[in-house]
Amino acid sequence: MRTYLTVFFLFLHTFAAPAASASEASALSVLMDTASQGYQAASQKKWDEAIQFFTEAQKIEPLSPVLFLDLGLAHYYKGRPLIAAAWLHAYLEAYPESPKAASVQTLLFELVTKAQSKADALRTKALEVVRHFPQELEADRKQGVNEIALIQALSGDIDTALNLAAEANGASANAAEYQRYLGQNLIAAHNYPEVNILIDSLQDTATRDALLAALGNSQLERNEESYLETTVSRMSPSHAQANLLHIWLLYLTRIMQPEKAEKILKQVTTVKERVNLGQTLIMGYLKKGNTSRAKELAEELLREAKTDPEIEPSYLNTARILTGQGAKVLKEINQTRIEPHDAWRKARELYKLTIVSAWSAQSELAAKSIRQLQEFADLYPSSLTNDYKHMALGYLALDQKAVSDALEEMNALSAGSARNFSIALFWRLLFQDRLEDAHRLIQAANDGKLQSRLLLQLGKTYHELGEEAKAAQIFSQSYQLALTSNAIYVLKDIGVEAANSGFVDLAQEAFQKERVARWVGLAKYWEQDESIADLPDFFEKSGQSDLREIAVPLIQAADSWQQALLFIHGVEAWHEQNR
């Protein structure tokens, strides 16, 4: 067993620096006392107490490698291999030059091997119990074997999964179903290398395209758009590819890259879909202030729409407003019969008319439509109608340099709309070169992760303008916010942008903290999962009065353990790929 006294001295050496203030000295004193109680409990093999004290200490000093090691070892001795592995991975990422690194790596291999053995044992026991269900529980038996087959697929053993499915259903199973299930879970675990190997092995085109579409969606969610072109190119022309192109185009428009999005638009095959997405691009160009290209695209879309008689004029309102048909559009909106539950639709069209006419210098039309929108939202008050009113007023205020008024309108929005609208306002300010106003807007946001990401873009803009001192300051603010708000994916992006901007030290620090944060996040998540943290209690609470009550928690635990192993391998693979 590890000598806890030695570690305690290491702890003292690490954190006993002179405090800069009385409050810091007090916090350090609490930290030392809490950790000391943890070491005392550990020396007496009171692992639950040790974990409790180390956890409290880690809240005070969240990035301490020493505490990662202490928590990992305490969970190891408690018999929790998955949680221990996550904390020990965090330790190695936080302290790669540790003299204990080789020993910890050996222990990690042992822990993952033990965890896989446990997952296999849980799955085997669950299958044994389910197979003993009496005849009157035949439907439950089939369902149980099918669920175990899916868990078997997660281990990568598709052949055994198919045999189990055949046993449950009395017929040959479709391999594609289990391959797709494995692939979706590999993507969720961010194990791109393994999922790409799986995709390359697939013979079924529909399954291959479905997994590539899911992979592309995951890449966009994690702001890994650089990988997406390759993903799309591997797909056959299909509904799945069309959907992914649609999402990609909307993503590019949201991050104010309509020029790149327009190249994606050319790959969309149906006229109606191109017209629909094309109008989204028009809004992107307008937000960037490129009115001339917006008008050109509007005219192109109107001409193309004539080739499809099923496309109604109202489907093209954005393009029509830009090409001088705004008054006609307003008349049609007012002539449309409105039911109270559909009032938001008219509010949306009035909102669109207001901002498109305002951004295309049709001030009289903009004034008329905003007045009608305000009156209509007051007549039919709802979350959606009010949101459209406040967004329109916010855009108008922003363009009139009334930032305080724009922020007031933003704060009047519902939570989801406020977040999206703050992003839209930020980009509009950026393209108007109003960087100080953009910074002010970020400070007014209430979402640390969002603030961190917007600051990252602002820092990148300052760098592009050659204002390196300001860029460094903003990047640092973004980094600190990402740490305090646990914005793991933002940390990775900060590393990329800082490296591209020449801030090498910050980049390395951000990449390291991102790797640490992933493992700490997994450890804390699994600590809350009783089927992983404390199996005996989990089974006891589930009841054992009949075979079903024995089987259900076994299946749930087997699934949890196998899913957790996928995440361990996935994060390991992700870090190796991006190190």
C-alpha cells in the first residue's frame, strides 16, 4: 500500500506557498486540514471517509494533481476501477513528468482490465438469470436477451450479439442494427478512430451513411468542422447526406460564413430545399452587411423557384422583400387568417420583414412593420410573439448605436432565444468593427461557456487586426472563463486559436486543462452512478424478490460498465489523436 505520510508531505510542498491575503491563507488552512483528515482515514483503510475528505479538498483546489492521485488510489482500494481509472488519467495529464507515471500507467492497465472483466461478468450473470425465466415470462425473456445482445455489441463482439438476438427472436438478426448501435455509442464516446474503422468495414450503405451523418453531427457540435468535408465526401447521395449538408450549411451561416455555406448549397439537390436554405444564406449575408450579394442571391432564388410550381410565394418572403416586393408581402401577412395558437407565425413574418427591410435600407417599410409587430405581440402575448418583438427591436437599436437598448431587449427574451440572439448580435457588431461594443455585450451575457467562446472569437479578431496585446488579454479572459465554467470543448478551441495566434504557452496550458477536465468530468459523473460506484447497494435497493428484479439491475449495471469502458477508450483515443 502507498505511504500516505509521504504523499502528505508532497501535498504540503505543493500548496504551502505564502498566501497573498488573509482569505487565501484561510482557504489554504482549510485545504490542508481537510486533506490531512483524508490521509488519516486512508491510513486506517477507511476509504469512504478518505474519499469524502479528498473530494472536499479537491473542491478547494480543483486542479491539484496530488488530489487526483489520492482520489484515484482511494477509489482503487475501495474497489471502484472505473472511477479510479478516470482520476488516475487526470493525474497523468496534469502531471505528465511525474516520477510515478510508469507505475500509474501499469495500475491503469490493471484497472481497465478489471473493469472489462467486471462488465463481462455482469453481462454473463444477467444472461444466465434471464435464460431461467419461467414460461409465463417469455416476453420478458426475449426482451432481456435482446438488451444483453446490444450490450454485447458495445463490447465489439457483433457475432455473439447476433447469436443472442437470434436466440431471442427465433430468426437471424440484422447485423446492421447492432453495427449502427455500436457506431452511435462510439461517436458519443468521441472515439473517432474506432468508429471510422467500423464504418470502413460496413457493407450496408444505409448503415454506413447513417453513421457518417451521426459522425458529422458530432463534429459540428464539437466545433470540429475541419473534419466534416471528409465525412460528407465518404457518404453516398442519400437522404442522410442531404440532412447533414443542411445542418452544415446552417452551422456555417450561424458562424457568419455564408460564402463557404454557398458552396454547400450547390450540393443540395432539390429546388425547394435550395430555395429554403438559400434564404437562410441571404440572412447571413445581410447580417455581415453584404447587401449586394444578398440581393443577387435573392434574384437567383426567385428565378429558380419558378421551375417548381409547388413553391408558394410565401415560401420566398425573404427574397421577395429584398427585391422590392416588401409592401406586397406585408399586405399578404395582414390578409392571412390567424388563430391564437398560430399567432407566432405572423409574428415571425413581421419580424423577418422588419429586419430584412431595415438591413436593405427600406426604412419606411421597416418602421411600418415594427409598429405592426409591437401591436400584434401586445394583442397576442406569448413567449414566441414577445421574443420576435424584442429581437426586432434589439437589432434596430444595435444598428442605431444604442447598445444599452439592444441589451435591454436581449434580457427581455426567453432563455433559449436570449442565448442565440446574443450570438447573432455579437457577430453583427464584429462585422461592423465595433469590437468594444462586442466586448460589452459578452460581459452582459449570463452564460460562462458562451462568454468564453465569444471572447475567443473576439481575441482572434484582435489578432487578425494586429493588436497582439489586446488579443492576449482577451484570450486569457476566455481561458479563465472556460476553466471556471468547465467549458471543456471551449478549452480545446482556445488551444487551437492560441497556437494559431502565436500564444504557445497559453495553447499548451489550455490543451492540458482540457484533457484533465475530461477525465475529472467522467470521474465525477461515475461517482453519481450507483451501478458503477457501489454495486452491492445498487442491487440491494433494486430488490431480489423474483428473477425479473434480479435481472433488471444486472442488465442496467452491465450496460453502465460497458458504456463507461467505451468512454475510457474514447477519451484515450481522442487525446492521442489531438495531443
